Amino acid sequence: MFVCSCFGVTEEQVKGHAEAGACTPRQIASACKAGTDCGGCVRRIQALLGRGACPRRQLIDQGEPPLTTELPEAA
């Protein structure tokens, strides 16, 4: 079933991105553009993310530190 008709993103694709670590609608949008055009699918994406366990969320709940990206210092 399509979640985002603007970009042809399916429910299975959203779930796949969530399993790969995308835990928010913004992260899903970065992965596949879903929710970046008309925005009509954002609530559906939120519902899908709320149903399943997010691997990153589980790590954070277990006390693992969040991933950080160090930026190079400005010269």
C-alpha cells in the first residue's frame, strides 16, 4: 500500500527505512522524500513509526549514548 503517493513510497519501504534506523518522519523524508511534497502522508508515517520498535530508540532506551558526528574544526 502506498503511504506517499507524491513519490510512490510504500508502507514496506517506510518500514524498511525504520528498520535501518530512521526513527522520525524527518529521517524517513531524508531517506526517500516521503512527506516532503504535499505533507499529506506525514501522519501515516508517524503512525507506522509508532507501531514498530525503532532499533535506535531501543539502544537509547537501554542507556546507549546517541550517535554523534564530529565536525572538523574551523580553520
